[in-house]
Amino acid sequence: MPIYPKKNCRYFRKHRAALFDGIEEGGIRAAAYSSREIHEHENDQAMDNLHDTVSTLKRLTGDIHEEVENHNRMLDRMGNDMDASRGFLSGTVDKFKMEILQGCI
């Protein structure tokens, strides 16, 4: 077995650590992911983001639909109220005309 000077001993330890870095309890740890795995992971993240966006848009369109329905009901009620007011005002004007005509004749 060769004897290393103290200076080379540290050098030996650094290279030994670098050489065996990644070996854990009898197994070799994967140092890097493959390009395909990285793209699959990115696609999964993009799909999750897309799913969240679609869910948000679905809730938003449901809220918009409900708001439109509420406004349509309110406009229908206003239209009915306007018709009733028009009928009441028309009757009042007719009565007023009759009173004027009867008073002038």
C-alpha cells in the first residue's frame, strides 16, 4: 500500500468523496432526471395549472349566468311595473280630460 504525504492525503479524500458521492447504503442514487421525465413533470404542472384555470373560469361563468338571470328577472319586473304605471296614468289622464270637457261645456 502506497504511503501518501499529508498534502496528497487531503487530495485523495476529496477525490474519494467526489467519486463515491451519491452511493447510499448499497444503492446508487440517480444524479439527474432524464429529459423525458423533466418534460413529463412540466406537462403535469401545466395540466394542473390548466385544470385550475378551467375550474376558475367555470365558476366565473356560472356566477355571470346567475347574475344575468337576476338582472333579467329584475328587468321583467320593471317592465311589468312600467306597464301598470302606464295603465294607471292613462286612466287618470282620461278622467282628467272628461272633467275638463264636462266643466267647459
